[in-house]
Amino acid sequence: MGHEIYLDNAATTPVHPGVAEAVMECMLHDFGNPSSLHRMGLRADKKLKEARERIALALGVDAEGVFFTSGGTEANNLAIIGTALARKREGRHCITTQIEHPSVLNTFKYLEKEGWEVTYLPVNRDGVVSPDDVRRAIRPDTVLVSIMHVNNEIGSIQPIQEIGRLLKAQGNSPVFHVDAVQSFGKLDIKPVQWGIDLLSISGHKIHAPKGIGALYMRKGVKIHPLQWGGGQERGVRSGTENMPGIVGFGEAVRWLEEVDRDYLYRLKGILVAELTEKVPWAVINGPPPEKGAPHILSVSFPGIRGEVMLHALEEKGVYVGTGSACSSRRGHMSHVLEAIGAKKDVAQGAIRLSLSYLNTEDEMRQAARIIEQCVKELEGFVRR
Amino acid sequence: MERVALLRYGEIHLKGLNRPYFERALYNNIVKALEPYEGVTVRKAEGRYYVENIGDDPRVFDSIAKVFGIISFSPALKVEKDVVAIQKAAEVLLREAMEAQAASQKETFTFKVESRRSDKSFYLNSMELSRKVGGYLLRRIPNLKVDVHNPMMTVNVEVREWAYVYCQIIPGAGGMPVGTNGKAVLLLSGGIDSPVAGWMIAKRGVEVTAVHYHSFPYTSERSKEKVIDLCRILSQYCGEIKLHVVPFTKIQQELYQKCPHNMLTILMRRFMMRIAEVVAHKEDAKALVTGESLGQVASQTIESLCATNDAVSMPVFRPLIGMDKIEIMDLARRIGTYETSILPYEDCCTIFVPKHPVTRPKLEKVREAEKLVEGEKLIEEAVANIEVLNIKG
């Protein structure tokens, strides 16, 4: 096997060498606890501030609004349960979509068990929710609307700006939470201008290590903390700060300032063109490639099971995903593909190709070639 | 006062002149099972084994409970042949036992003392010794009462080359020492049944070698890891297992392309048996073992089993043949393979599973269908590419 091509960046990304260096430095030298009173503590505290400011800058928000968490899942839990608990006297109705990440869906499932009501909005064939549906779902007791920016399985982009605007026009103004784990670093996000109250992001999807994420909170929004301790992160999220993770996160965000945002769309364009030329019967799931996120492409070869394709590709050094990493081990159909009305053989045949700034144009061509090879080898063994 | 374990063996007694051979094998297996515990020693005595220098690691007893050939064992205290030492040991054990049973200090706890002496030169006879130990315990521990008919706890005292005191008799794994009854090849899938079948055959003293059929990319690397994990659990009972991973994709694809689809499963199983037989010959094994249970699925009807048997000349052992799924699952839980067996790793071989499999295949038709592929060549190629892994617990 020659060169390995990693196209599962929506699952996780390799840590950027510069980021790894910064993390190493932090672990070996600036290892202090930011809460310590001595010089080592101060040094760590400075690093913490720097990273916070980096991330705030990237989002165009105040640094005070950025709260570090252990990752996207915790940020989503904190946003949803934290809001529900803080506003339970005002109402117990929430709105979300059918295609959210499990860390949002299952959190709402938990709230339902605890007596909240949740509306799960449908999406169209492209995997996009309609702002009108959101407007119609709002009730006087709606306290939270949680909608993802980019879907992790098919890359559809939700009309966040529009939804934010219409929510602000509401009298009771529900809290607006956006799961931006897949879009952060790839698409523009303007929480302030778009009327976003809470926004979740994660480090390991943008070349920082695993175990670090953040929740942005607009000033004035109140949430109930989910863990108690030394009052770090201004009491929102107690626990000694994960300094190596935070420093790595900050460094990754700094590096992303330098990259050419259009690069991913160029890569995706090449991949789609090559792939559709080589395997014309391939089905692209979700939005048309140019309308979806720049780094996610869901494609099906009906009749060939996604997992089989995945393993055949790995044998040839190409790593892809099937839907989200969390669901690829379960036998049943992806809830996202079901929501966009995909037929059974299309849904079972889906693989997800997800790109990063570290991939090359040549890799796109090679990957398309290898996919074609695998399809040819496997198409004779379609279940009759 | 030293912590030891006293191991009793059962069926070996039945063997006449072979007895030393069985005893030696069991000794070796106990030593191997206890290898991970530093300092622990094993000693053979008349009719039993002693595990000594146990220290305070309770996992030693878990390991002992997994050695086939041991019928029961007792954690014991080994002391000088002296009444005072025996009395003190009895007190320690009885207090521990009461604590373990959470017997409150207020309630009456009943016990009796049973003594045996193989050392007849000991200055007290069994009755006298029991009385002395019992009397001492009654003086030392409050709310204790003797009940010779139905005691809550029996304190056993044995006077041999040393004196041994114990309260518990724990059932062992039973069966016969692994390796004393030849060798067999186990067809091991990632499912619930086949590990249990392997365990049952090993219990009868058979050394187990495993074959697993791997159909990458239809089954993943993870499902292979799962089989390795199952071998690891089994090897705690049967010692190191040699696992043969057979590449099986090409055979499945050929069958799929060339043979009638309703016979795919039965044909596939015939190929599996044949390959297992080739491995058996190489490994000097004398039988094949499968996890089949009569009527469980289409490939396990009498007709299907006949058609599978027809592919090989070696005897095929099916220890689960008369068991219900529930019984097999219970046993899998007891052995410890269940949780691993049910891990849901993708098995996309389902495309090779016929939608309507034959349940009563006609042997001639199966043989005919099989001729549509180049069997010999396929088997040769699969066997040549076997990956061998030695797996230990």
C-alpha cells in the first residue's frame, strides 16, 4: 500500500504539527494551573487568555463569552440542559431538527423524559430546515431553539442567519443555540450579527487534539451549570482547565486564519467531478455539492453496503466514514438519510468523504480512481 | 499462618494405570494458569494439590476456578500441627466468613467443626480436636452456637504433613485436564455458540485449536479483533490457543457467482469444514468442533448437518446439539464470553446469505452445485494464506 489518503475529517482530523508543538510545550514547560497564585500559574493564565481571545476573534465575539468544555458533546449538553434548567419557569418547550448530531438529539430525548416537550422539525430532500417551519413551531412556552449549522453526515447548511433573525422578532425570544462543530473553521459564523445566543465548537475537527471544545454564550444569556467545583470558567464549567487542549485549540484557530477558505471547495469540486465521471451511477446524498459544506460529501453506490465499501477502500489506503462515527457501528439506517427521504439501498450504501486543509488536489483524483476500482470489484456482489 | 488453596480433583481417580499421566497434566495446567502470579507455588500431595504462597491477591482463586480437572477447592490456612495454632486459624477464618455473610453481631451464628487426620500420630483424635477447636471458638466469638446437623458454616480441620483449616468448598471447573484427551479444531465465529462449544470440548480434556473465517471487506478488522478477544477468554480455561484466520472472501464470492443461491449457506459451511479438516491434519488434531444446535437455523437441520458432515471424513463434535439457545446463552455468561459475543460489529456477509435458504437439502444436489466452482483450488489458496495467531489469556 502506497500513500494513505485520509478522508474522514468530519470524524476527526490529524493534529497540525504546529499545534502539536504548542501542546508539547504547554505540557512540558508551561504546565502550571491557571488558578495557582505563583508565577507558573500566572503564565498558564496568560496562555488561557490568549487562546480564549484567539477563538473569540475568530467568532467576532467578546472573549468573556467563550467557555471551554471537554468537546462538542459537552458544549451541546451544557447549552441545552443548561438553558432548559435555567428557564424552566418560563416554559418547557424546545425546537430542534430531525438531523441533529446524537449529542443534541439524545440530550433532547433526556429532556423529554424529564417532562419537556420537543418539536423535531423535518428537513427537505437537501437536508435543509425551513425557517417558516421554525416560525410555525414557536409557542409562547418555547424557551430554546437548537439547530446545527452544518450537518455532519451530508454537509447540508442550515439558514442560521434567517432563523436567528426571525427568532429575535419573537416576543418571548427563545434562546437560539447553534451546533457549529462541523462548520467552525470552514464557513463564516457571525454569532453577534446572526442573533445566536449559544454556539458549540470542537477542537479535534480543526486539527487540535481531542478533548477540547467551547461554548460561546452571548452576554446576558443565563444557563445552569451541569458540574460544580472550583468555579473555573466563571462557574459555568468547573474543573481545572485542560491547558494542553486549550493551547492546542487556540493554536489551531490561529493557523486557520492563514488558510485559504476556498481551498476546500476546490478540493470538493475536483472530487465530485472525477467521481461522477468515473462512476456515473453514484448518488450524491443531501444538497448539491456546491451548496453544501465545503468539506463533506455523502455519496452512495446503491446495492453496495457502505461498510463494505469502507473496508474495501481502507484495504487500498483510503479512509472514509459511513455517516457519523457514532452510528456507523450500528446496523440500522442513519436518521439523517431517513430524514431526507433516502431509499433503503441508497441509505445503506452511503459513504461519507470529508476533507481537510491538509488534503491535496492529487489525493482527490487518486481517491476517485480507487473508489472506481472498488466499485468495479464489488458491483458483481450486490444482493439479488 | 499461611494462606494456601487446597485443590481436589475428581474424575482422574477413575483412570487406572494412566493416573500419573493425568495427574502430571493437571499439575502442569495449574502451574500454567497461575504463572501470572509471582511467587505462587503448586505442590502435589496425596489425592490433592496445594497452591501455596498465595499472598493477598484474590484473583488467584478466579484462575484456579478455571482449570479443568479440579472438582472443588478451598481457600485455607496452613499452620503448625499444634492445637493453639489451629484454634487461632479457625477463629480468623470463621470471623472472615461471618463478615462476608454480613452476620450481625446480635444474631446467632451456627457452626460445627469437622476434623480429619491422616497423620494418626497427632496426639488428639478427630473428635477431641473438633471439641477443642469448637470450644475455643465459642469462648472467643459472641453469639456463636454449635449446630451439628444444619450449621451455617462448617470449619474443617485436616491434619496431614501440616494442619489445614478451611470453611469454604468452592466448586471447580470440573472435567478433565486439557491436553489429556487429544486435540480438536474448533470452528470459531464471533457469535455466542461456538466459544461455548469450544469450552465444553476443552472441559473434556481436549486441546483446542481454532479456525476463524474472515471475509474482509464484508466483515471488518474489528470483528477479527472480537474473535481474538474470545480466544483470550477461552484460553483462561484451555491454555494458549492457536488461532487460524482463514481468508474466506474469494470462496464466498465464487459461490455467489456460480452456485444456486438457496444453497449458498450450506455450500459455504462445507467449505469451512473442509478447510478446518486441512488445518486439523496439519495440526495433528483428530476431530472438528462446531457450535451447531439442532434446528436453530436453516443450516442446522438434520438434513443440513448431514450435508455438512458429508464434506469431511473426520468426526465432527457438536457439544451444543441438544441445547436451547437460552441454555447456551446462560453458559456463555458463566464462561464470560457472552458480553464479547454480542458486540455489534458489522457483519456484512448478509449479502451472501440466501433470502430463502433450503432447509432440507438433497445431498446429491448439494454435491452437484459444488462442482460449479473449483473447490480444490479455492481451498488450497485459502489455506496458503492463513494467518496464525497464538493467543493467551
